[in-house]
Amino acid sequence: EDDPGCWDLAGGGIKFGEQPITAAIRETKEEADINIKIVKLLTILALPNRNKWSIEMVALGKYVAGKIKLSREHSNYKWVSKKELRTIKPKSAYIKSLIKNI
């Protein structure tokens, strides 16, 4: 927890041969132990990452099944309405801008 009190998104890398939507579903399962379906693609960005570029895809998921069990990457979670989502303290300005698109 490098930014106490701030909220972040589940995420990670795409495995070789894996489709991006499948990766988003898998990462959510790995980090929160729940099943989701992807509802909407929010954005795709190319961002500098040390001496290379990373492609970042952000999608909106809908809960399908499972009981939340967080991985070591996260310390807390909260279900929020769209209205309440706009009042949380995001980990970065980038995440804040994504919230505006939901």
C-alpha cells in the first residue's frame, strides 16, 4: 500500500497469446477472486515505461459471481455507486480522469 487512503484499479500484464479482455477478467479474478464480465472498454493508451512503451487498456467490468478475497496487491475494497465513485480519492490523476468516463 504505497498510497494509503487512495484507490487504485485491478490490473496487470497480458500473457503471451492471451486476448486483452481475457486478461482483464483473469487479473480481476487473481486480485479480487471474483468473476466479472467486461461491459465497456474505457480507453487504450500507449505510455512510456522506462526505456520502452506500454500499452494500457482500461475496461469497466460488471460483477458476476464470487466472494471478494483480495490478493497481497490490495488492502481494502469498497462497492460504490457511480455517484459515490466520483467522490473517492484516486491513486493518480489518470485514474481520476478514467472515473469521469464511467
